[in-house]
Amino acid sequence: MIRQKKNGSVTLEPALLCQNRDAEINLSATLTTDLKHEIRESQSEIWKRNNREAIKELNRITNEHGLLSDDYRTF
């Protein structure tokens, strides 16, 4: 798989940029990793919000009737 990258613009505090350079941290790699994490977290929260009612209903049914696997569990 060929990954294409695009340039973007990021604004940082000057002191933070100097500290980053002194620490020799790959800013692009760090931003990519952290941004992927933040996007996953955001998508997870959106999914939970969009499915809140269905989850509540499933929990109600489970509390009322138990799980289908209850008769087969050995623990």
C-alpha cells in the first residue's frame, strides 16, 4: 500500500517548537499518531451517542431475560 502524504499547516507556541527541536522529536509522526488516537476517540463517542437508546434497550432486555448463553456458560 502506497501512502500519500500532504503538507499541512500547524501553529505552535514558539517555546514548544524549540523544545521539540531540542528533543529531536519527529513532529509529523507524533501528530499523526496522536491525531489518529483522537479521531478514534471522537468516532467512539459519536457511535455511543448515536446508539445510546439501542444500548439501553439491549441492557433492559438482558436484565429482564438474561443472556442467551447463560445456560451454556461454565463459569
